[in-house]
Amino acid sequence: MADIKVDEEVDITDKVCPLTFVKAKVAIDELDEGQIIAIRMNDGEPVQNVPRSIKDEGHQILKLADNEDGTYTLFVKKVGE
């Protein structure tokens, strides 16, 4: 996305719940505070659960973009611990 500067990307389209959130959380944990990650995930359960779980962890959801191919990209800003 041209309007969001991404520091890291992770593709979890090959994972199923609950591993989708686990893989996303590990990737976020490796970031520095304030960095932004783009998480590519499949439609369905991951789109319903991963953003909610990440928000519950205290991180900021910037955008959920429909890639129009059955996947979505979630943009997350890491908030300090």
C-alpha cells in the first residue's frame, strides 16, 4: 500500500487457526515499537480472528485490505509492551 510504509511482511496463508495468530504474533514480537507489519492471510476464520486477537494484544490495526484473490492483508503497528 502506497499510503502505509511497511517494515516487515509475513504470509500466513499456508496456516490454519490457531497457528495463524501464533505465526502473526511471533512476527509482531520481532518488530521494534512503532514498526508496521503487513500480514497476508486467507479469507474466513483468519480474517475474523487474527485482527481481533492482535488488537487484544494491544497493537494498532491500521487497515485490512481485500486483495481480491481470496486473501487479505492486515496492516498492524506494534505498540510497546
